[in-house]
Amino acid sequence: MTTTLPARPAPQRTTSPAPRPGTSFLRDLGDPGLVVAHVGPNWFSAVMGTGIVAVAAASLPIQPPGLRGAATAVWALAAVLLVVLVVATAAHRVAHPLAARGHASDPAMAPSYGAVPMAFLTVGAGTLLLGGDVVGTRVAVDVDWALWTVGSLLGLVTTVVIPLTTFAHPGRRTPTQATAWRPSASWLLPVVPPVVSATTGALLLPHAAAGAARLTMLVVCTTLLGVGLTATAAILPAVLRELVRSRGTGGHAPAVWIVLGPLGQSATAACLLGAAAAGVVGAPGGRALQEIGVGYALVVWGVAMLWLAVAATLTVRQHRDPTRGMPFALSWWAFTFPVGTCVTASSQLWLHTGGEMFRVAAVALYGLLMAAWVTVGARTLHGAWTGRLLAPT
């Protein structure tokens, strides 16, 4: 006598299906569920990297003819990308909810949640600085207020939630998982948004109502700067220890550039908030705050230039490594936004000190930013067209 056991139910799929060969955003639109199967928060880094090209150009010490028009076109591209990715992300969560929830447990994906609020903030800043030429000043200000509010709230969420739920509790992981979750400079991504909020919020200060509203905005932006810097200071030592432990051979050269983000962005924020404080608080307190902001920016700018040299050295070393190399991935967008923050910091220091070295540095760094953006943007477009970037990672 034989007993037939009931068939086991098929396990529920927890990951999205692999795209067919040739799947891309631009082609194969007949199966939109498959097209968005592997859209994650890391795609928003493309919005950040594109938006900072426009924002940095708006404040560049040298403004040759045509620069503003070109920067406005780049801002429009970043805005379109933001809308497309918001829609694609929503479609992904509806079509593949289990895969979407699994991003938080993916060491390569979880830190990228910080790119989402920074994408909103960067496009918002571009709208204020450049979008008025297209949509009018009043609309540009209103849109920036909306994007700044959304980005700031999301940034506070990522600053608190991602480190507590994703990076904490290493003892709960297997040895293999613990190795995958070793500290990386990408861990800074979720905690940098408040610093970006402080910078972009400072641009909005003149558009706030004079008096209590403007003072409140100044306090909020200063607090956001403090929150971002505190969170960065808490994570950065672990990142540096891991970098020393691996002797810079961890194979994550693009992520090392992320350290420039909080450095350049906080220097920019300090200059902008200091200048704003002079008009809100009044003398002599406002003047003192402005001097403190410029002094902080000078020190941090020097550290950023030193780290830029370190990051460039590690990148060249990895690129020349015959065994590892540096194959293209969306992480290459780390070559753009952090460099852009150094451009804005240099421009602000030139504005407040008149130092020629800062003008030269701003222009040179913007050239580096443009080279990185063109290279990474072209490779991203090609990867999306062929479907390679839409495959599981």
C-alpha cells in the first residue's frame, strides 16, 4: 500500500522576475510590470547627479553666455526624471510589493533610500534658481516650498529609520550577511538629506515672510544642519575604520566619494545660513554668525579637498586592478553629486571671501562634475536601453 502525500504549495515569490533580454524603459513598454520589476531607490541618484549640475552652474563664479540656458535645460531633465521615477517606483510597489519591501534588507539597496529625499530637494533648488525663467518666479517658489517640505520630511525619516532598522543589530545576521553589511561610505546616504535640506532651505529664506516666519525658518534649517552633521559624525568613524581595515581594497571606490557630500554640502549650508542670519538676526549677532559660517566652511573645504585626492587615488587603483576592475553600476552616480557640493562650497567661499583660489577651484571642479555626469549619464542610458541595469543585482 502506498500513500500519496499532498503536493506542497509552490513557495511565494519574494523577488521580482528577471527581465527578458532587451527589456528596457524605452523599449518593451508592452509589459510595464516587467519594465519596473527592479526599479529601486538607487535610481534616484541619477536625479541628484543631474540636478546638481544645474544647481552648481547657477552659482558658478564665471557665467559665460549660454550657461544659464543650458543649466535650465539640465534642471528640466532632472525634473522629468524625478516624475518618471516617482511613477515607476509607485508601479513597482504595486506590481512587486514583496521585492519592494525587500530593499531594506539588501545591503546594496537600503542606503539608497537617502537618495529619494535628496532628489526632491535638488530639483526643488533648481526650480528656485533656474525654473523661474520657465514657469515664473511665483510658481517656482511655490514648487520649491512643496519639494523642500516633502524632501525634508522624507530625509528625517531616512535619517532615523534606516540606521536603526538596517545598520543596527549586527548580531542578528549570519556570518555571510554580516560580511555583506560591513560599513561602507554608502551608509552616509540616508543621513545626509537633512544637510541638503539646510542648504536648500537657506535659499528659500528670503521668500519667507519677514519677522517670525523667517526666523523660524532659519532655526529649522540650522537644526537640520545639526541633525545631519550629528548623524554623519556617528557613522563616519565606522566607515573610516573599515576603509583602513581593508586598506582601501574593498572594491567600493565610487562609494568613497559620498564622504564629499556632507563635507561640501555643510560648507555650502554654513555660508548660506550665515549670510541669511545677518539679515534676520541683525547686527552684531548676525555678523558673528556669518563669520562663524565662513570659518567653518573654510576648514571643511580644506578637508574636502584632501578627501577628494584620497577618493581619486582609490578610484584609479581600483580601475587598474586586473582582478576586480570597476564595472559600471548605478553607484557611479556617486562621482557626481558629492563633487557638485564641492563646486557650490567653492562658489560660496569665493562670494564671501573673494579668494581667487576658490573661483579657480569652483570652475575646475565644475569641469570634473560635467565630465563625470556625461560619462555616467551615457552609461546609464545605455544600460537602461539594453536592460542590463533593469536586471536583478
